[in-house]
Amino acid sequence: MARRRSALEQEVLHISLSPGEDGYVVAQCPDIPGCVSQGKTREEALANIHDAISASLQVMFEDAFHELKKRSRQSPAIPSSYKVKVSQPRFKLFPA
């Protein structure tokens, strides 16, 4: 039986690619404010934006976790740290 995919695994983040200065390719993820990267080639730009998305999601998760921890100080059962792994993202390209 096939495993059911979680809501997070089904999320599609949009990536836009556009020409940048000095011949670089600029990659942006408009779904995550400020998530921008670049590369010398399309493939490098996509790899770099993948890293930027992973780092942005990690920071967002940590911020949300710390806020939750502040709100529930009476609950010692909350773990002190988590790791978020984003694997095999599906990129949907559209013109910038």
C-alpha cells in the first residue's frame, strides 16, 4: 500500500528565474519573503535556492518553536530543539 503524503510533502513552492548582473541567474521563491539566491547556471541557481529555502524554513520553524515554548512554559514535555529536513523539493518554474 502506498504511503499517504503529508500536507508539507504536497506543498509546491514557486521559483522564478531571471537574468541578473554579470550573466548570473537569479532565483527567487516568492512564497517565502526575502528568499533569493543566484548561480552562474540555471542548475546552480536552483541548487542555491534549494539551500536558501531549506535555511528559511529552518529559521521559520525555530521562530515558531520558540514562540510556542514561551507561551507554554508550564509544559516541560516540549523538546528543546528540532531539525527540519527538506528533501527532494519539486520546483515549478514560471516567468518572472
